[in-house]
Amino acid sequence: MRFLLRFASFLALVMGVLVASVDAIQSVSASQPVLTSLAVALAAGGGSTQSLVQSLERPHTNVAFLDPVIRWSLQQPAFAFLLLIALLLWVIAYKRPPAAGRFSA
């Protein structure tokens, strides 16, 4: 389980760095800051992810309390959201070193 969480963290980190690189290139070429929102980045993945974004933006009746959180997260910069997800997954998968030290019995 820990391996899968670390691997998912690595993938989120790689995607976050790629999105940040694309944003940096677009910012330099436009001579102003350009930040890609998470909704735009997900919709660029193809038809299935575009339908996912559209379904997330619609109001939900059974989980109405999560609608503002979902809408807010879709408006955030994609690189920041992906880096935050990578950090959270890494923290969950982190294993503390033993308190007694490496050579304890």
C-alpha cells in the first residue's frame, strides 16, 4: 500500500512539474503570468475527462455540501493542486525511522 501511495505521489509530482513548465513557457511568451486552472487542464485530457469536469461542475443533490469545495478546487492553478496532492500522498505514505536508532536491538 505504501508503495502505491508513493508511486501516485510521484506521478502527481511529475504532472505538477509538467503543468508548471507549460505555464512558465506560456507566461514568458505572453509577457504576463498565465496559470492553467485545474478544470482546463483536466478537460485537455480528452473527451472522457471533459465529461468528468462537466459532471463535477453540475450541482449534486446527495453531496451538496461538497459542491463549493469541488468548484473552488477546479478554479485553482493545476500545478499547485497537483503538487499539494503529491505532498499529501507522500505524507500519508511516509514511514518514520525507528526512535531507538538504526543499530538498536
